[in-house]
Amino acid sequence: MGILNIQTSQPGLVGTLPTPIYINTNDTYAAVTAAGYLNGAHQLGQAFSNEQMALVYTSDEGPVWLKVVVSGADYSLVQISSPGDVTLPTVANHLIVSSDTVGTLANKTGVAINAGGLQAGLDATAGVFTSYPATTASGTLKLAAVDSSADVAVTISNADHGQASVYSIPDGGSATANIAVAPGALVDGNVVTASGTDGVIQDGGFAVLANTTAAYAGGGTSNAFTATGLGATSIVTAVILASTNAVSIVKAVPSADTLTVDFSADPGAATTVSWIAITPAV
């Protein structure tokens, strides 16, 4: 494989610029346009310059016009660039994108950008976005639509963020696992509950609070402890965490940010109460 014949002069064309030369090869276009393709011919005495244009016969593309480029010790044949050209070779089924600012198109390994939206598939023709990780044979991530009887658009979008964030989809353990989704707004701090068996959640309408009070110095059988978050309709369970005297709780009454506890006797110094509450009452 290689150069079969080179003709560098034509009667009547001596001194014309650019100078046409003729090269017959049994190499492919890709081989002919590789850097330094003419180095061997130059070493055998052929003279090349940047003022030459070569009409080259290739085994796959047939005759093509290429420009001779001399750069240092390399003598090469280079595709003539013009607006709208496609840089060869291309890869079947790969996207063609702009590779410069003068209209040249090519397959691209890096980022391909579209200023608007991207669509995979058509109505009644499925389309899937597939992403590969950096390591070979390590699976893929696909984003695919399934039939919706209501014929509606489903949008996945982010809320306003104050920082860069990464979210990982947990392994559900089976092909039928679902990610919990709330169809409406939730209340900050409220418990969420399941709405059916398909992964939909809803606001439970109540919050669960738990805390331990500050210490009570004793001196009486009742004390109003600060309990932030409580309301008059809260349902409260309270236990004595620490006390000097052995006593029990007779009654625990919630009110706004306060838990009033009645003891069976004076609990003494350093008395603290741990409590858990559902608020508002359900």
C-alpha cells in the first residue's frame, strides 16, 4: 500500500501558481491525509512546497483535491477547508457539529451545545437519553418516557438552590422500586405519609417534636417548662429524666411554647423532663 506514481510537472503549466501535481495511490483517504504522508516521497527526491495543489487518487474516495502543506520536517496532504465542509472521516450515527467559526462540520468528542431544547423521539416513536459513566462496562443511566393516558407533559426541574448540589438515586433493591414524590406543597417540619402504594407521599398535617427541658430547682409540685413549638392542642408524653427526689408526673399540660408539669411531690433540685409531642393534635 502506498504511493504508486507522482507527477509534479505538466507541459504548459510550469511557473503557474498554485502548481498542480498528480498523485496515484492505493491508500485510503484517511491514510493519505495523515500527517507526514509525503515524507517518504520527499526523502526519495520529490520536491514539495506550500504552493502546490495535489489531485490525488484514493482507494475509497477516488480522486480528491488536497493542498500540500510543508511544516518543519513534515510533508503532508491536507483537506481544503471551505465553509460547509465536513471534516473526514466521520463516524456512522454520530452527531455532526460545528468545529470552527467558518462553517466546518465534524464529529466531535467533547461537549456539543444546542442553544435551545433537545428532543429524543417523535410522537409514537420512542426516544431515550442515555448517559455512560467514565469506566467501561459499568452500566448506563437512561431517561425515557412511558405512556401517559392523560397525554400530558411531565417536567423534571430544580427548585432555587444556594449552592452546587449533587443528588444520587438510591438503589431501590428491585426493578419495581419507586422514588417518593409529593404531588403538592409540603409544610416545613411536618411528617409526611404515604398516599397509596406507588411511591406518592403527602403532608401528614402534623409535626413530631421532642426535647428535654431546662433544669427545675424544685421547691414546689408544679413547674412551667419552656417547650418551644408546643401548642394548646398538642398531644404530649413526658417522663422525668432526672430529679433529686423520687416522684412521678401526675399531669403534663401543653400551651403555647410551654409544658406545665404537675409532680406527685416536690421533685427537688436539678429536675429535668423529656417530652415528645404531636402538634397540632390529630
